[in-house]
Amino acid sequence: MTARILVVDDIAANVKLLQARLMAEYFEVLTATSGPEALEICANEDCDIILLDVMMPGMDGFEVCRRLKADPEMRHVPVVMVTALDQPADRVRGLEAGADDFLTKPVSEIALIARVKNLVRLKRAADELRMRAHTSREMGYDEMEDVDAELRSSLGRALLVDDRRSSFERIAGALSREFDVSVETNPEEALFRIADGDFDMVLLSLSLDGFDSLRLCSQLRSLERTRTLPILLITEADDEERLVRGLEIGVNDYILRPVDANELIARVRTQVRRQRYGNRLRDTMRQTMQMAVTDDLTGLHNRRYLLTHLESSFQQAQQRRSPLTFLICDIDYFKSVNDTYGHDAGDEVLKEFARRLRRSLRGPDLVCRYGGEEFVIVMPDTDLSLAFGVAERVRKRIASEPFVVQGGAQTLDVTVSVGVAAIAGRDDTVEQLIKRADTALYAAKRDGRNRVVADAA
């Protein structure tokens, strides 16, 4: 997992230590020695995470964090405060400023890498969601406005999974001032309640009696309905190893016992706000884009959506200096299918072709119907070699099994030709990328079809 991390600290030795640890895990690291310098870098560079020292002369970390979170372009970048301060009041102050987490000096290397990887993963998923929502807004649909005001109008709903009465009564009592909290003492029943309920988040004790809490975390992350539901672990200070495992599984946040009520409320408030915001993005995207950007026959996104989304993906790849690959797939001899078996059979082939394409790709990849029998695939963070391998897998999957049409009365052998192109450099453009993929597709057709050709640029 690669990402760009900004390390901010006025002490050079601290900067070098964090930089060395992060670069050993193949992260790209930027550095700043003051708050103003950090803000300037953030204004000009695309950062995935900011590790921010609190105690700095002039502008301290709290003020830097507040300014970052007030900027619409930066408020979604996770900020981890690295500090020698270890009092709950200091953490609450940081959370109210918008911080996502705290690491206490001296920083544990295991905790550092686990937390950074976890936040990168969560940010990438959120970035993809926001980018697709941004695509819909650029095409003229309503933009969500004043989301926080709407969130404040209704109580957030949380399920607390804890089997110690003294613990869950104290935690539920503290949260009841702002949230609607339900308690589940049986962890085996918790999974069903969470999947069937309308909760904004889950609070989970890491020290359940006779049950591994991390197993429940893993189950929640494996179910489609609960995959994005925030999980906050309640853990002991000396249980770092299991906490790190939880972060690797996909836990969003944690709080240490003894639990400070104000810190707990601040952390839960942050998670509920993010969950409601994410749900709103998903609902808006589904409702406003389904008709205009979806191909009715195949259920894939159409050319209109592709061109806007590709422009956003291309710009993001250029900013991050990361690869992006574009594939054009064309069904061989498709006209003869329509001429011989009729357009209904041709439609059945197109629908099955789209289904096989989707099954061959990863979650971040975007597949669209480009027009007629042409389909395209946008593959972020994928170089030409890897994309060629994926294209070969697609080609084999299409050719390996006949297509069933006319209610099972007829089977057809179908093949596909694929042209592949990747971003060639800083001066490249979307139009040039599409043209190179189209040229490669033409070469595949010319050389006999049922083959993959990669652009040589």
C-alpha cells in the first residue's frame, strides 16, 4: 500500500525518525518544520495523511488542524497528532479541532504503521466515493449542502457490545446525552442485530468474556450491509497487539480504558458524522445518477459517465504520480450475431459480456459500455504490465464458455479484442490515452482478433 504522508514537527530528529520508519514501508514522505509550512505544502501537494506534532512554536498543531479541517479541499485528509501530551483533555481538544487519532511519543513503530495503513485504506475508499459523487455534481445534479446541520437534527444510533455491566452502564450513560445507544451483551447475537438494525456505528469491547471481539470485527467487514459501518474498539492500554490486529482488519477508531466521557463523545460524534455523510453520498449518487449515467441494457455506466469520471481519475493519478490504465474491449464479429440470430440475441450477448467483465475486475476498477459492442475499463493504481494480465484474463473468460441465447435454444462462441494503454508521462492527456488504447485495439483486430495488444508508448 503506497501513500503520501506529510510529517510535521519542529524538531529535525523527530522528523527524520518518522520519515525513516515510513519510507521503510514504501510510503512517500513529505516533511515540514512549522505550521505555516505544513499549510503551504497541503495547499500545493496531494497528501493522504498528515502526522502533526502538537507542540510547535508560533502556530501549534491544534491551530494547524483547525485550519486544515476548515478547508473543503483538505477536511477529508486524516490528521494524526503526534504528541507527548497524554491527558484526556488534550485528546478532546484535538478531536474537537478535527484530529482523527493520536500517537504518544515515543511512537511505537507497530502502532504507527498499523494506524497509517488503516487510515490510508479508509481514505482511499472515501476518496473514491467522493470522486464519484463529484462526477454527478459536475454533470449538473444537486450538491449536498449543509450536511452537518442536517445531521444535528437527529440522534445518531449506536450499538454497544459489552458484557460487563459496570462498563456498559457507564459508557451508555455517558453517550445517552447525545446518542441513541442500545446495548448487546451477547456477541453472537450482536452480528444479527447490527446487520438487521439501522445503526450509525458499533462500539465493541475488546475484552469480552470467552469471545474473540476481533472475530466479530472481521464478520462485520465481510458482510456487504455492514462493510462500511464504523467500529470503535474499547480496549486496555496494554492490549496493543490485538488493537493493531483490529486496525488491520478495518476498525475505524479506538479508545483506551479508563474511558473519559468527553473523549468518548467526541470520537463517537466524529464517526457518526462520517457515516451519515457517507450514506448521504451513496444515496445521492444512486438516486441522481442511475437514470442518466447507466446503460439500460447492461446496467454498466455509460459513455457520459465515463468521460467525466476518467477526467477526474486521470487528474488524480497525475497529482499522485501513480499509474492509471485504460482498456477498450470490442466484441469480435458482433454484427454477424445480430444479422444471423436477431437483435434480441445480440442483447443477450451484450448483457452476459458485461456480467463476465464485472466478474473479472477489482472493486476500484470502473467498467463502462462505450457504445454498441465496445466496452472500456479504467484501472487506477495499475501499470501497463498488470493491466495486460487482467485483459488476458478477460479475453480467456469470454472465450472459454459459450454464450447462451434465445432461452437456451442456441449457444454462441464469442471472443473479444482488447487495446490497452497507460498514462505515458506528465504531459499526457485523456484524449491521447484514449487514442492510444483505440490504436492498440485496431492492431488487435488487424492481427486476427481474439487477442490483447498493449500500446508501446
